Amino acid sequence: MSAAHQLFLEIPHTNNPRIFRVIDTSIYTDMIPVEDQTLEITPPGFNQPTIISPTVENFNLALNACSLQLQTKDCGTSSQVLPDGIYIIKYSVKPNSKVYVEYNHLRVTQFINRYNQKLCNLEMAACEPNADVKEQLNQLRLIKSFIDAAKVKVEDCHDNQAGMDLLSYAQKLLMKLDGLNCAIGNGSPNCC
């Protein structure tokens, strides 16, 4: 059995809409030098990746719109919100055509932040909720299940279209819940 690097990445969820985290959890063998580390990240809607050359093993990167080359102005003073959607992440070391790992990551940060805001806006106490709140909780649980299923479809099942369809449906359900909140007088800023 020959020695080889075992490459792994973690792309954890973050609530910060301006940050994209990538953590190298690879297992590197001491028998082969780690050379030509290349991290390629293709954001949703783009065909060409941004190429990043990490300088250390087991890196922990907090990338923003500037480091992902989605923003080119005011990089020293502000950072744009990163889009939700499917990011393609490839990490390789020498020989890069043979030693690599590739992931599809469904970023749902903005959507989860909207979902969390819905939970914040619910008028709940440590007792049985009234019928309206109970219905909203049921809807929110359903929406969360669709978000989870969308991530699994993209990241584990490698079915990007099915994942995006599920996410789109979850977004429609959340907008419908905005309408329900308006109808029962919760005063959401999204009310018509």
C-alpha cells in the first residue's frame, strides 16, 4: 500500500451572509510533501472558479465577496452579501489532476436568516401555543424539512436540480407564511 494524502473539506453553515467558510480537514502523510495546494470555488451563476492558493495544511478560511472575486471595489471598507445557491468547491494538491476532492455545497444563509427571523417574530411563551401560532410552527417545521432535504439532494445525492426545486418550494412556502402572518395581523414588514 502506497502512502497518499486523503483530502477532505468542511464547508460549515454560517449565519454571516458576508462570509463563506472552508476548513481543510485532510489527513496528510509525512511521506509525501504537500505542494501546489489549490482551492477552486465556483459561486452560483458563474462558470469559472476563483482560485485560492492556501499556504498551510489544515487551513481555516473565512472568505468574502472580495476574496471570491465577486466584489472588486471598496474591498478594504465593505463586503457584499454572498449569494445563496450551489457553490462548487474543488481542492487539490500535487499531482493536482490525481489528488483532489470536489464538493457541491448548497449555501442557504440568507434563507435561514429569514427563517430564523420568522421564529423570532412568533409570539410564544413556555406554554401551549394558540391555534394560529401552532399552525405557523407547523409551517415552519415543514419549511425547515424542505431546506434540509434540498441540502441533502445537492450535497449528498448530487442531484442539483432536485435540490434547487426543493429550495424554491421552501421559499414559496415562506412567502406564503408571510401572507398568513399578514392575514392574522402579525405586522410583518413583508405584509402588503
